Amino acid sequence: MQLIAAVDNNWAIGFQNSLLVRIPRDQQMFREMTEGKVIVVGRKTFETFPQKQPLKNRVNIILSRDQKYKVKGAEVVHSMDELLEALKNYDNRDVFVAGGAGVYEQLLPYCDTAHITKIDYTYQADAYCPRLDTMADWHCTAESEEQTYFDIEYYFQKYERKK
Ligand SMILES: NC(=O)c1ccc[n+]([C@@H]2O[C@H](COP(=O)([O-])OP(=O)(O)OC[C@H]3O[C@@H](n4cnc5c(N)ncnc54)[C@H](OP(=O)(O)O)[C@@H]3O)[C@@H](O)[C@H]2O)c1
């Protein structure tokens, strides 16, 4: 599986159930990377999507413990076991773990690659991605040139689990 996240200097990902910032090129990169593939999101992240609708042109799998939670056009699973069972239908490399915090944490052991948009700013935040830059078994294997969006500087980084 691959993890995909936009993080700030403290590896924060969100505040009050919203993204910290919307950067069009980052959103484009997310779309290009995940279209035709499978995204796995927590119920709270799903509810931040436009009109609370599944993202188009990809399989949306939502984690929720609520057995009654249903979303047209998305698959809802209720536990990690149920998720892993559902994912047997897909190529592991096509599965993108797209947050939020608890979902990143729980699925990190199954990921071998992470696509991190690293934003050089510190936001007020209440949700975080695991800090791959301090984990002995992960390393950054690629980094883009500096990108800018108005006064925000950011980088596209690739992290890989060490072999
Ligand atoms: N910067 C980024 O790249 C990025 C990406 C994604 C999200 N975000 C941000 O992250 C924040 C949301 O993250 P969050 O951590 O608060 O919530 P979340 O991970 O999106 O959703 C949490 C919910 O997922 C369900 N869930 C989690 N683990 C489960 C399990 N093992 N079995 C069944 N259901 C499970 C539960 O839903 P129920 O309550 O329905 O049971 C839980 O309340 C927002 O601020 C969002 O904007 C940022």
C-alpha cells in the first residue's frame, strides 16, 4: 500500500476536520496519482470531500464502525479485518491510504511507499501523520524542486520503507 498526505513542518495534516491549506498543484497530484486506483479513508476525512461524495474515477473505501453508515458509490468497511479482506480484490500497489490521522497510523505497517507533500509552514492543527522522517525503517528517496503557491513553499517527497 502507499500512503499519501500533505503535511506541515510538524507533520500536521488537519485542523477542526479541514485541511490546513488547499494547494491546487497538490490536489492535482493527488488526483493523478489515485485516479483508476483505490483510496482508503476514515469516515471523517470522507465527510470533508466536496458534497460528501466519493471521489470520481477511483474506488473509495471508507472506514466506519457505524454498521448503518452507507454511501452510494463507495464501499464502507467496519474494521481493519474487514478492510484487509476487501483489499484482497485489488493489487496492493494500487491501494492509497489517504488519511486521516488514525487511518495513517493503523495502516502504516502495511505501507511501503509514502507520497508526502511537505509544506514549509507551521499551522494550528489537531491531526497528524506519523513522522516518517524520524523513523529508522523509513527514508526519503526523492524530493522535488521547491514549489510555490503564493507565499507558501512546499516540496513533493517520496519516502520508502528500507529494504
Ligand atoms: N493533509 C492531508 O493529506 C489529509 C488527508 C486526510 C485527512 N486530513 C485531515 O485529517 C482530519 C481527519 O482525520 P481524523 O484522524 O480526525 O479522522 P479520520 O481518520 O478521517 O476518520 C476517523 C474515523 O474513521 C473510522 N475508523 C478509523 N479506524 C477505524 C477502524 N479500525 N475500524 C472502523 N472504523 C474506523 C471511524 O469512523 P466512525 O466514527 O464513523 O466509526 C473514525 O471516527 C481532517 O482535518 C482532515 O482534513 C488531511
